[in-house]
Amino acid sequence: MIGAGSWGTALATVARRAGRATSIWGRDEDTAAAINTRNENPKYLPGIDLPEGIEATTDLAEALDGAGAVLLVTPSRTLREISMKMKPHLGPDVPVALCAKGIEAGTGYLLSEVAAEILTDHRIGALSGPTFATETALGHLTAATIAFQFSYADRLDPPSSPAARLALSLGSDFFRPYISDDLVGVEVSGAVKNVIAIACGMMTGAGYAENTRAALIVRGMDEMKTLADVFGGRRETVTGLAGAGDLTLTCSSQTSRNMSLGVQLGKGIPRAHCFDGKPVVVEGEVNSVSVMDLARRMNIRMPICEAVFRILHQGADVRETFAEFWSRPIEGERRGLSILIDHPNAMPTEARL
């Protein structure tokens, strides 16, 4: 496990409970020492007993020595840097599964494209799904998707594919992996769902109820499908664990930092004062810039993501922005139904400006 935060530590418990020799790398020496001596990560998963045998280190070469597979569990903004540092220490043909979610700012690359550009001799995949780190570490029943692109050889012998081998390595009586060959669909779902979760949080914080949240989840899923289509992903992937499953979980609980940020902003708390002023990394906040940049370049409409972007990065008002979203022209729900009618309560153009 490369990354000793809450999710990296939770995945280390998954691997260890499945009987695998497990090492975890992190930057913080105190955290590594606590995992080694007390079987606890007091900074990110305080009070949770970790299984014995997880070897923690701040030495990247030591963590990767002899690894049969790597789960890369660092924030999306550090992926390029960490991949470059990992490269000299990876053994030949070791598969790497990305466990962060997002799109690289500036380049617009999916995280798998970033990793593949650097780790040229390694198969790159992703692990994603409806998973909160604390629940996973506590051993609650959890399902996730492991996605790698399938080669011709993988299709001839699926059990030997990286996705299947990793699923068999991590599977246990409480952790159930599913296998996918749609890496693009899984990655796009993970990037966009964080932005939609912020939108749901904003509406919750502003005092709206379950009807609003349900509508945002379903219409947000349509935006996920739209972007996945453009990249060559499959819409059915967006309705699976990595899409609908993760979206529903993230939009339903303030355990999610994305949802929590949205709730605070919806209540009128300035961004600098959210999370009691602590510098908490919220992936959806970063992803909203990359997602909207891609949407504009690809000339596709993603109105919920655009609303979140305007509020987070252009100072737009939460209520006014979503009032405008709700009064957009009425349209058919499925693509083939070509309907576009002015909403009866549409805001005049001059009023929007």
C-alpha cells in the first residue's frame, strides 16, 4: 500500500485479513511507528485495531521490495510525483491499482493515463466502489470493483488477468471484489461522483430535503454517463458499484468529505472556515476544475458539475445558482426524446447577469 492515510490503512487491513504479506508506506514516521508497535493508525483511524503483521515504513524502496502487486492510495494531485518515485523500485510486471479518484489538473488525463505515462512496463488498473475507510477497516461487509483493461491473453485466460489475481488476493469473508475490464468507466465515475456529492451536500446544508438529493443523484449519474461515453467507457459501468454504488454512498453521508464540504457551504460557512479551518483535502473540489475543463473542451453539458464549479471557484451564490439550474429548459429524460421547452419559471437572461 502506497499511502498510509485512512483508505490506504483500511486497504492494508483488507489485504492482511485475506492472508497476504502486507507493507504500507507513508511519509509520517510517527504513524509508521504506531502501526508497527501498536497496530493502530492514530492519526487517520484512531481507536481501530489493525490486524497484526502489517509492516509500515517511510522508506519507499523497502515498502516495494518483493511486492507482487501495488495499491497506490495517495491523493490524485500527488499521483505523478509518487509514480516517478516508485518507478526505480518496482519489480518487473508488477500490476499497480490506483485507489484515488480524479482527473489530473492541466492535462485532463485520467489518473491511469498519468500512471501509464510513467510506469510504462506495468499494467495499470483501479480499485473503486462504495467504501468508507472506517467501515472497511472495522470489517463491515464491503464490495468494490477492480478494473484493468483486458488484453487478448486475459480474455483467453481470465483468472490470470491482473484484475482477477488482485480480486482473489483481496477477497475475504467481509470484502467482496468484482472484476471489470472498463477502466475508463470506473475512473470517470470516481472523478465525477465526488463533484455530485458536493452538490448534494450544498442542497442539504441549504435546507432542501430528500426529493432534491434523489434528483441530484440520478441526474448526476447521467452526467457521469455522458463523460464516460466521450472517453469510451460504458454506461453500464456507471450503473454499477464504481458508479451508482459509490455515488449513492458518497451523497448520503457526511462521513464523505465531499458531502460534508457541501453541507458546510450550503449553510453559508465560508470555505476557509470549513472543517474548523483545517486544511482538509477534498477531491471533488479539485476534480470540479478538471471535470468542467474537459466538459468544455468536449462540448458536453454537465450542469450540476458546472453549478458546483461556479460556487467553489467563481464565488457564485448557492441558492441562486441552483435556482437557475432548476429553471433550465424542460427536456426529455432519455436522449432519443428530443424535447427542449422553456421552463415556466425560467429566470430572464438579464436577471442571470
